Amino acid sequence: MPDEQKDAPGGSAEPVQLYRFRVRTSDGRELVSAVAVVDPNASDQNQHDPADSLEELEQKHETESRQHDEDLARSHREESQRHAADLDAHQEDISAKHIEAHDAKQEGEATKTEADLKAGHADELERHGKQLDEQHRAEQEKLQAALGEKHQGELQSALAQFDERQVEQLIQRSSERANALRDELARQAEDFAQKPQLEQDFWEKHLAEERQREQELRQKHASERNQKELELRDRFEKRLQDELGKKRDELLEAKQKHLDDVLAKQREQLAKRLEELKQKQQRARQKLVDELKERGQQEVRIRADALKKRQEDELKKRQQLLQRRQKQEKARHEELLKKKDQLQAAPKQAAGGKHR
């Protein structure tokens, strides 16, 4: 469209028309062309001026179209680069957030799995300990009963032997006392014959002494038997404590070994389970990374195609717009040139008429 019009000197002169073309690119930039001057009042010596030449106008339009296409292509290229960079940054941000959330979830899963396994292993270890304690308690009770039975048999046997020795001692003593009594009776036989009361006193005294000795002997034998029984019981208690202590140490050692074996297996199971979980999570993470990458590439392609189509549509519309404007400008220029030719031909016709 004309920016302004200027009137040439003289009342019948055609107005001079000035044109400036504005083109707005997709990134918002505005390109303004140089001022095109169309002066219908120009003299004949300027009729071949490029501004009045249709060929020059077409060349100008061609240059303008080429410049327009180059500017728009450069603008589209810069827009595509910005779009790709922005999209890459957006995809990286989205992928980073997805991966961060995925890693946090996997870390929580791994922590929970480890805690559950350790809790299960602790319960299992406690059950093993209780079972071993019950088993060991039963074995100790069995050992104590066996030792008690053995001690009872040994005690009865030892006391029987002791009683047998005491009986033998009693028989031997009785035999010795009978021999002594026989000798005493033989020695005092004459006295007893002469004095019957003396014999009666002798027997009373002898029987009292025998009863006293028998009572003392029985008390001594009972004391010795009790002492022997106490010695045997003390010996049994000591042996029982030693045997039970030895058995307890053996059982504790066996228990510790068993629990150590169970604990080693549990640690191996824990390490294996965590390693399996780690590998599984790594595969899942890699799968997520690949999916995000594929999804991002697909989105990039879709958006790039959409951007390309929009830019192509924009280019087509702008080219159509420019071509339509240039066509209109060419038509106006041709009309102006036609009017100019008519104006230039009119004085010649007038001059030729006067000559005739």
C-alpha cells in the first residue's frame, strides 16, 4: 500500500505514489522494504528508470520473494532450533523427574524388602534358639535323670557293701566276745560253783555291757553309714554338676554353631535376594529410561512434524500473500505505466495537430 502521495508542480500533474512493503516473520520480527517511488510525471529521459520498468519491478519482486523466503527459512530454522532445544530440555526435565520418582520408589522397595527379610530372619533365628533351648533342656533333664538313676544304684550298692562290712565286723566282734566270755567263764567256773550269786551278777554285768557295746556299735555304724552316704551324695552332686556343666557347654557350643550356620545362610539369602532385587530394579529402570527415550523421540517427531507442517503452511500462506501483493503491485505499476504512456502520448498528438 502507498505510504504517502506527493503532488507534482502544476494543476494537471498526476500524484507521485510511494510504496513500502512490510513482512512479519513467524518469530515476530518485521521486515520493511525500501521505498518504491512511482512518478507518472517523470520526463521522457527517465522513462527507462528502473522504478518505471516492469522488468525491473519483476526483478525486484523476484529478489524480494527470494529474500522473503530466505528470511522466513532462517526464522523457521531458528524457531526449529529453539523448539528442539526447549523440547530437549523439557524431555530431560520430565525424564529426570520420572527417573527420580522411580529411583525413590525402588529405594523404598529395597529398604522395605531388606527390613522384612531381616525381621523374618530375626524371627527365624529366635525360633531356632527356642527350639534348641527346649531340646537342650530335655537332654539335660534326661542326663540328670540317667545320672540320678546311676547314682542311686551306685549308692545302694556302696551302702550294701558298707552294711555287709559292718555285719562282718559285728560277727567278728561277737565271735571275739564269745571266745573272751568262754575264757572268762572257764577261768571263773570254780568261783561260780562256790558262789552262785557271783555267776548271776557276772551275767547281769555281761549282758549290760553287751547291750551297751551293741548300742554303741550300732550308733557308730549308723554314723559311719550316714557319713558314707553323705560322701557319696556329695561326690554325686559334684559329678552331676560337672557332667551337666560339660553337657551344657557342649550344647551351648552346638547351639552357637547351629545359629552361626543359620545366620550365615540368612546373610547369604539376604545378599542374594537384594542382588536379585537390584538387578530387577536395574532392568526396570533401564526399561523406563528406554521407554522415556522412545516416548520423547516420538513426541519430538510429532512436534517436529507439526512444527514443520505449520511452518510449511505459514510459508505457503506468506508466499501466497506476497505473490498476491506483488501481483497487485505489478497491476498497479502496469496501470501507472499505461497512464504515463497515455500522458506522454497526449502532448505529441496535440503538437502534431497544430502542425497540420
